[in-house]
Amino acid sequence: MKLLVQALILVVLGVHVGTAAAQESPPVPSGPPPVDDAVTVPPSDPPVAPEPAPAQLDVPPPVALAPTKEWYQGNAGRRRLAHLGVVALAGVGYVASETVLKPVWASKDCGWCTPPGIDVTMRDNFKWKDTQLAARLADLDGYVMAPIFGLGAIWLTSINDHGNDSRMARWIDDGIPIVEALTFAQLAVQAIKFTTARQRPFVHYADPSRAHETDDNMSFISGHSALPFSVATSAGIVAHRRGYKMEPLIWGVGMTLASTTAYLRIAADKHYFTDVVGGSAMGALFGAAVPLLLHNGVLQRHQINIAPTGNGMVVSGAF
């Protein structure tokens, strides 16, 4: 009985303590916790967009330059070989006309014997006493110095100015017009000499008993005059078309050598004035016609510049 009473007392005390604790603890609100107005939350930074990748230019791949061909290869090489063949044939023809054909074709009788007054006057004023010296100087000037200077000056200029061509290709392209003009002019001179059969001045004024020589009636026109004028004119035109800096020198020295040769042929009593005028005109004619008509497309300065752009490339230059 005593144990039962004690148990009841403990139960009563436990209930009383729980009720008191419940009254002292604050109520728990429902829902989200209240926000303190005094606390300010800083705004977060906006998201940073990633930087765009730099634009890639559409640059084309570098242009691969074709390897330089040998001077005898390709279409240009075949053209050079063809012109060299023509020069060789013309040279053989000229040599034959001066050797084996001259005794056959040269007339023994003069077809043009008496000189006009202007030729007589020029002969009296320009003829040297030492005609042999004048003849040797004319040979040296017209057949050696003039062609060596004309070809040499052109080739010397093109050593460091041969563009995209090989040096040998440029030398041949520049030299062929000069050599062709020279040989073609000489062939034309020979044809006129054989046709007109003009008596040379030293034969006309010589002793009538003098023995006849094959070359006596081949005065018109002067081959010595034609040769340096053909070289000087063709070399000058080649230099002009190429834009070579030595062009004024080539014209000046070339024409001086040519004019000197023409004068010396009168001084040597080998030609009349009209002979050297005709030969000079013939040489200048072929010297201009050959490079301008047969080689005009080759004798040009080609400057081509290729530059990449954003959309492709730009090609510019002078043609």
C-alpha cells in the first residue's frame, strides 16, 4: 500500500513539471523564419559572359612558286631554240654570200658607175690620205667594238635585273633580237649589193688598167654602216622595253660608234656618202623592226605583287 502511494506521488510530480516547462518555452513559429530588416544582403555580381575568340582571317596558303626552268625548257625554251636556229641559218647564209656565192653572184660589170654630185663632194672632203688606216679602223669599230658594246652592255645590265627568268634565259631573250637584227640586215644588204652592182669609189677613180676584183661592184649599200646601226638600234629598244638604267648610255655610245663607222668607210674610199646613208637606214630599220615585231611580247618588264587579304588575295603589277 505504501509503495502504491509513492508511485502516485511521483506521477503527479512528473505531470506538474512537464506542464511548467511547456509554459516557460516560447512558441515555435511555423513557416520560414522572419527576415531582419536591419541586415542588407549585397546583390550578387551578374554572370560574366566569356570573351569571344579572336576572329580568324581567312588567309589563303602561300602561293608556291614554280621552280625556274632551264632556258631551253617549256614553251619559252622552244621559242628560244627556234630563234637560235633562225639566227644560225641566217649566219650561214651571210657567210656563204661573202665566200662561195660572191664570185657567182657579184657582177663583173658595174650597173651603177657614175656617182652623183653629192657623193663626189663628200668624197673630196672626207677621204683620208691613208685610206688603209681608215679601212682598218672601220673594221675595228663596226665589226668588233659596236657589237661587243651593244651585246655586252645589255648583258651586263641584266646580270642583277633579270626578273623571274634565269640569267641565261634573260641573256638569250635580250641577245636574240640584236643578233637577228644584225644578220637580217646583212642579208638584205647583200641582196641589194648583188642587185645594184654599184662601182666602189676607189675603183671608179683608179687606173683603168687595174685588175678586176670580185668586190669592185658592191658599193651600194654599206654593210659596215648597217651592222653597227642595227646593233645600236636594237640594243637601245631592248634596253627601253626592259626599263634598264643603262638605256641612255646604250643609245649614246652605240649611235656614236655607228656614225663613226659610216664616216670611216667614206674616209677609206670604200663607199660613197649615199652608200653609208642607205646602209645606216637599213640597219636602223631592222634594228627597230626585229625587236618590236618579233619579240615585243617578250621584251617587257613584268612586275607582279601578290598580297593576302581577309577574303583572299590581291594581285597587282605592271604588264
